[in-house]
Amino acid sequence: MGNRNLGKHPRILIATDNTRDQINGVAITFKHLDAMSKLHGFEMFFIDPSEFSNFALPSYKEVKLAFPYGIGGKINDIRPDYIHIATEGPIGLATKLYCDRNKLRYNTSYHTKFPEYMKSLHGIPVSWTYAYLRWFHKHSGVVMTTTSSMKSLLLQNGFKENVIEWTRGVDVSRLAGLRRNPDNSVLFVGRVSKEKNLEELLKHQDKYNIVIVGDGPDRKALEQKYTKVKFVGYKTGKELFQYYLNAAVFCFPSRTDTFGIVMVEAMSAGTPVAAFPVIGPIDVVEHGETGFLDEDLELAIDKCMTMGIIHSKVWSWEECWEIFRDNLICHETIQATI
């Protein structure tokens, strides 16, 4: 294929099992990359579950599993210069198989500690899931993951040396016109579901004024169990950032997230982060400077309460785009014809 779009905007195809309206780290990342690609003279196209027959997972209604029949025709219609496979579900799998069969080069990304999730939620041995992931990513020109810790974890679990770190960003324009108004609350932002380990925070409802921004399959049950906690549902844009500005501490109790965009959003608003010392927090929180990490989450929160406003590094979507773009250009020029 090579130079088929010479003289036009280069086309990037993103194959993803996330619909564009989902609120999670993967969807947010590609929403910002889409905007950045336009600024830099590229066109980004998406193939996601909304284009096929699909069904919602019973316990995760926001998650749609598709039957990607005819995906090759959709790829052919887009005529991409570069293909990026963002997820390992049915859409990602169908795209991988089509590309492998037609000798099309592509790269992939790894966003979620999927083996650990499957072990926690369904008891599936971690070794089984890593075996699938090694097979899934083995023909990728580059595997892009979130942090140096995640890169090390993948290499330890048999991935090739083609794994690179890929940062995330914050849209600081959403802070414009807002003022910090701390209400001594402890804030969590994210999906209200088992893998977020929320009860490690919620069990302290008698000590802290806890605010939960987000929704998910466990919200109703947790609201009934933790009646002193304030659940406010999904928030976006400036409304979301006002919650960051109002909080005294942002708590991130997850042990399985690979990055946690919400942590860098909180720190960009000057709010310290309390978390466990695990992959994700250890890569983005400067212990003692922008938050505290401790196996005793209550102790980490208490230490953050004494910090006041913190000053964090700037996490840039421009940098995120540049890493993504440079690895497409350097490694992923497709060399076969669809």
C-alpha cells in the first residue's frame, strides 16, 4: 500500500472494542489523539462495536461485544496508511487476523492489566491470559504501553523487546476560569466496579467525606452499603475539574490499572494523590511531593491531607500524540496491498 494517499492527509485506522461514547482511559486517550491528529495533518478513522451487531455484557452494560463480520471490507473502504489495534477483544482480534492474513503491518497498544482483571473477576489463571496476549501482540511492529513498570511487566511475561512507553496527557484548558475551593473531601473518579478496589476507600466512610464521581455495575450495591458516601455519577469537562479542585485528596485504590489518567488530572488541579505503591501510581505519583503511596491506604490519605496544594509536572496530550505518531511513521508503513 505504502504511498497510496500521497498528496492527501495520511490515514490512521484505530481498531477498538471501545465505543466512542465510553468514559474510560482508552476512549479518552483516543478522543484526544483524534483531535491532535487533525491539528497535525492526519485523518483518524475508527472501527468499533457500534458498526456491527453487538451486545452488552450483563454485568458491564457500558461494554459492548461485537460480531465483526465483514471487517475486511470496512478496512478496505477506509484505505488506511497506518493501522493501530487498540484492544484485544473481538474487534481487535478480527483486525489482527485480517492484517496477518493479508500481510499488513500494524502496531498495537496494551492499556489494561487484563490477566489480573480476569483472575480477580473470574478466577482465570493469569498464565492463560498472558499466553493469549503474547500470541495477540506477537506480530505487532511496536507494542505501546503506559509506563516503564508496565513495560517491565510485559517483558517479564514473555513479550518481545518491541515494547515502548507511551505517556498520557491532561487538557489543562478545562481549569480555565475555575477556582480551588477545598471542601476537605476525599475524591475518587472512575468506574464503579469491582476491579477498582473501591471498598478499600469506602470502608473509611465514618472518617472521611468521600465523593465518588463515576458510574458502573457496582454503584447501586455500594450506595446501599455505604450510605455516608456521596455518589454523583459521571461528570465531564469543567464540572469534573471542579470536583478535582474542591477535593483535599484524590484517592486511587486500584491495584490493577496501568496508568490512571484521573491521577494526573487530579495532580494538574493541585490535588495530592493517595494510592497503593503498585504499577500506575508508582509511575506517575512523586512520593512525598505530589502524593503518598502506602500499603496502608488510610495512612496515605492522612499524609496527603497535610500537603495542601501540590505542583505536578505537566502531562501533555501533544507528547502522547508525538510518541504515537512517531512509532506509526518509524515502524508501521504498510507494505502490502489490501
